[in-house]
Amino acid sequence: MNNLILKMESFIVLAAAIVCYAMLDYSWILFGILFFLPDAAMLGYMKNNETGARIYNLFHNYSVPIIIVAVGYFLSSDILMSIGLIWIAHIAMDRALGYGLKYSTDFKDTHLQRI
């Protein structure tokens, strides 16, 4: 039950990020180009599980993109705001699908479930 609640919450964050992006009339081409970019962090697993998990988790937590959106807002920077919203949408999509933050034991071990 808790897993379902977390997935629903993430789906709502995904929808909110997309709605905000659309309301601000940002480029959908940019959205398409950058949406899966955080998954490049999986390349850290080429070294080992611990490095992979650290790099993956750095790019798959909400802290940095929320800061980017806030800085973009205060600087009136559309590019920062759009990058942050795309990044938030990506993380939310991953979490809605059950891909959580990684443990260093294995790529399939996440804070949400074992994939």
C-alpha cells in the first residue's frame, strides 16, 4: 500500500511539472532532448555499484533541480526554470514507475522496491 501511495505521489509531481512547463510555454523540443539525460548517470555503474549508486542518486533526487528552478525564478531565467522542471519531471516519472534511489548493493535495489 505504501509503495502505491509513493508511486501516486510521484505521478502527481510528474503531472505538476509538465503542467508548469506547458503553462510557461517552454520548448517541447528542449523537453524531449533533456528528459532522459539524467539516465546518463547510470554510466557510473561501469566502474562499480557504489560509484554507480552515488552518481545515479546525485542525479535522481529532487534537491538540485528544485534549487535550479528557484534560482531560475529569482533570476528570471527561462532556461534554468525549464531545465529544472524537465529534471523534476524525469525523477518523478522514474519514481512513478518504481525506480527509486539506488543502494550500493545492486542497481536493482532501490528505496522503493527491488526492480
